Amino acid sequence: MLSASNLISTFKNVSGVAHASPATWLRVTGADATSFLQGQCTQELRNLKPGQASWALWLNLKGRVQAESLLLRSENDTWWLWNAHGRGESLQTRLEDFIIADDVTVENIGATCAWTQVTLAGPEATAWILSQRGSLPPVGTWVALGDGILFAGRRGQVEIWDWLRPSSSTSPTLPVELGKLDHDALARARIAAGVPAIPLEFGPLDLPQEAGLEDVAISFTKGCYLGQEIMARLHAMGQVRRRLLRVTGLGSAPNAGTVVTAKSTRKRIGEIRVAVGDGHGNWIGLAMVTLLGLGETEHFTLENEHGRTVQLFDTH
């Protein structure tokens, strides 16, 4: 099986281009758009300028993750919200439920088929972007490319860019030499980096700290937002009881929801949230595992899978 030292490098060979309809691509406008979003998400937005972006979570009152999105600030109090995995209509409903007397309009642009999501990966794609712009957008920013918006999506520790542009756009033209992006390779790179798809693999039953998202998408100095009290309490405590960990095993990938048990006690210690073939006859995945009594030398098995061993790459 893989070792922790070569986990990321094994799945860095991701290259090509993929076209899709954006899963979540919302436009939020209105005189109160900035203050409204500020009061709903986990991230500090007030200091962002047009051309800047920030990852944020959308929680419920108990601090559980309802959605994740990249918020991109544009001119005139216009915001774009993007997520590669969540459903745009769900996030739109989540936002509109809290609009009372605010001058805010939420539009699900992704559902209109008027925009296309182009995902570009690998050094050749990066070189093509450089040939078009002369520079790459730094982390926390977005830039115009043609009549679209280009940014680095949170898909893992590889060169991956997401370019949202009108479906009618034909310029600039992508060279065929870039090839086709393998979605399985994209998923493997993301999972190898420990990045869950939200809310498909991590969501309504989970706290942000259980996936290390406090370092990515939470401001502990901003004002009130839904779930803030729970976030402050967990931040003060400094620890959660469960953690989403990277795992691997031999043979075919187990189904999501497969129970993980401690080999020595046969007790349930967690479940597989996602698992995919590693391209070499085995699998990698993410598992939610209880940290209570978790030891670095403990061995784990998949329930009802003839005792197949699970190897953990991460410890709490």
C-alpha cells in the first residue's frame, strides 16, 4: 500500500481540461449584499476588495456544515459564490431563508446553463494560462480571462484552475493539445490531499474542525453569524472527538458508509465517507474516525469485508 511520504506525489500527475455545468454558481447583488453575506458565513468579508476571494462555510445553529463556497467579490457590491460539489439551489434556498428586509437578490446563474465551468489541470494548462495573461492569480484572488473568471479551486495540492465563463464564449480558444481531464484522477488528487467534497462527503452531521476547516474557512475575530457560538466554544476547547482522516486499503474501493472497526476490539470506530480506486488495483479514501483511544499503532478493518485492513495516513 501507499506510504504517507509518497501519498501526495503519487497523485500529482493530473492534467487536461474538463467542461461541465457549474454545480454552484450564484450571483448575489444589492445594496446590502456585503453586510448580509458577512452575517451569514464563517469568514470575514468586509475587508475584501474587488478581485479578491475567500473560502467560507455556511453553518446551522449547532455549527454543522450546510455548505462551503468560494466567495468572489466583484464591483458594485456584486458577489459570486462557487462550489465544485454542492447544489446551487440548496445554497440559494439557505441564503434566501434569512433575507428579511435586506436589499439582496440571489440568482442561481449556474442553473440557467448560461455559464460553463472549465477545469484546467497540470503544468501544460498552467503554461497556457501564463501565455494568455502573463501571470497566475495568487491564492485569495480571481482574475478575468477572456470574458470569464479564473481562480484556483480548493481541489488539492496540485496545479488546478477553474475558469467560469459564459457558455456562448469562444475566446480565448483552448488548444486541443491540453487533452481531456480524467475525473477519477482529479478525485484521487483531492482525496490524497485530504480535501472532502462538501456536502457530499462531509456536511450536515459534521463540525468544521472535524475536517481541519477552521484553518481554511473560519474567522475567529469577526462578528456574529449563524453557528458562531459553537465555533468559539470549540476554538477555546481546542479539540473535537472525531476527525476525517485519509485512508487506503487493498483491493476494490469500499462503498461510502462502510463501517471501520478496531482490529483488536472489533468495536466500531468510524465509517468510510468516500473511497476511489487508486489506479493501481487498490483504493484511497476519507474516513470519519473517533479519536477516543486512537493509537498510532492501532490497526483497523472494514466490517463485513472479510477483515480487509485499513491503513490511516493521519493521526489526530
